[in-house]
Amino acid sequence: MKQHKFPGRFGFRLPVLLAAGALLLTGCGSPDAAKGSGPSEAGESLTSVRVGLAVPTFNTSLINYVLQEDLDAEHGLDMVATMGGAGSTNQVAALRSGAFDIVGAGTATVVDANAEGADLVVVGGTGGLINNIVLNSKVADGLSVGPDAPTGERIKALRGLTIATSPPGSSSNATLRYLVKEYGLDPDKDLSIVPVNDPSAIVAGIRQGRFDGSFFGVGIADVNIADGSGELWVSLPRGDVESFNDLVGVVLITTRDYLAKNPEAVAAVHASLAEAQQRVDDDPEQVGKVLHEKVFTDLDKDVFDTAWKQAQGGFPQGANFTPEGWQVYKDLFQPTSEKDFSTIRYEDLVAPSARGES
């Protein structure tokens, strides 16, 4: 039976986070609950892969599901997962320092780093833009439009508000800025964008009125929706912004050097992600049950159900990052980026196994 070097498989216990006001790593039940029936039972050796992950959100559901159901073992891998700091920039820094073989990060951070010569490679697409805007309920009630208004009107109604999101350089921050620009707002003048790393601080900030709202991965401020202190304003995975529907916003990445030395391991990581995505398509209820019981273990069921209903349609088909997806990304973000995307070749950006080629 496969043994994990990381205690069990990690869980995300939100009430503990809120009480402590910090990001804590917690267990997820008995060790046996995390074990699967991979090749190790037949005596086959597994290839160890060090994986760095930030705090779980629904953007990272595929890799979390892989870990909890031991899909890595079924593909000949032993993914040794470690919870790192929040934010894509931290994850990229840890990867480049040699602390991990593979990490999760936002596409925007990866692309910007490669435009500066970082040589990062996409192993698989793990999420679209599975983010939402949640407003403080009293703030939402005081706006001139409601949550059922056309998307453009809801975005324009953010003028003058304070919105918490992840720090500059992250995908969430870049996407929020692009989104409001698309609807005629200046992100530096028409609203106040506050960088926040701690998900518990976002939830508490909306509840207490320190923030008018947030733009973060689904599953964070949904706590506010469930307790009545928040109103779901815009949901990207729900399809509120059509131009984002084909965009891969969250990826697993490695370095070009690691890919060159370990092509089979990289392909196996992608295969495990693809299997997880197929299971979401085939039986979203069962996948959601696993995620709720083993990853978001203390997340209130109403909160989880609200988040999962939004998130399950937001995962890239086959966990791929196709040429079409890359073109969509460039079309959306190049006009507002300070980086030159023309220096990035798709063949260098994406590992062969993740291109969706037959």
C-alpha cells in the first residue's frame, strides 16, 4: 500500500482558519482514508514528484482530487504534496529555487515570468477562471442595480468600491483589472483594489465591512454568501463573462530542465489531471462528495454546494492548455499587459502531453 510522506492528504478547515486568523495546514481524517489502490500494491515502484500547492480553492480541485483518490499512484507517481504560501508569485519562486518539481500557479503569473525569460512549462490546465465577485450584502443592496442585472451593469456598479483580491502579479489581480477595464472602469482610479493573501481575512473583511467585496477563487467568500453577509455578484465559472469561458486561468507548471529530464513523469501528472477532469464530467456529485469530505472538510455544506455548483463547469477539457486557449489568453491580456507575449512560443510554454493534440 502506498505511504504518503506528507501526513495523510491535506485538508482545508475554514472555521479553524477564521478562528486563528492564519493559514493552517490540517489533516483530513484517518491515514487510510487517503490511500488508493495504485501500482504500488502490485509491487511496482512509483516515481516521486514534489508538488507545491497554495491554499486550496476550487481553482485547484483537480489536483486536490488526484491526491485524495490516489490517481497519481494509478499513473505510476507518488506526488508528495506540500502546502506553500498563498499566491502564484510565491509558488513560482519556490519552483525556481528548486524546492518543488511542480507547483500550481495562475496563468498570468506564468506568462509574465516567461516573458522575462523564466522558462516555465505548463504541465496541465487545472482551472478556468474559477473566480467570483462577492459583495457585502448591505453594499450590494445600496447599489443602483441588482445581482440579476446584465453583467456589464453589475461591473460598472463597482465604481467607488473597495475590492480585495490577491497581490499584484497574481492571476486574480490581473484578471480583475482586465475585467473592469473591459466595462469602462479604470482599476487605478474608479475603485480601490486591496491586496490580501489570507482567505480568512477576506471573509472577515467582507463580514465586518472593511471590504466592500472580493474577487477570489470560488469557495472563499462563498462563506459570506451562506451566512447572509455577502451577495454573489459576478461568477466567472457560471459563465457571466462570455469572453472568459475558454480561458485557462490556473495551471500546474514545472521548469524546462525538469521536463527535459523527466518527460514521462510530466506526462503522467497530466494524465492524472485529465482523469480527474473526466470524473468531474461523468459524476460531479461523487467528485464533489470527495472534495467536501477530504479537502474542504469543515466547509459548511451549503457553502460547499454553492461553490461546487459554480466551479464544476470551469475545468479545462482533458486538463489541456490548447493552442486555441493560448490564443484566447493573448487576445484578452496582451493589449493591457506590460509584457511582450510575442517572445513566447506555444511549443515552449506547454508540455507536449498538455496540448490536447491527438
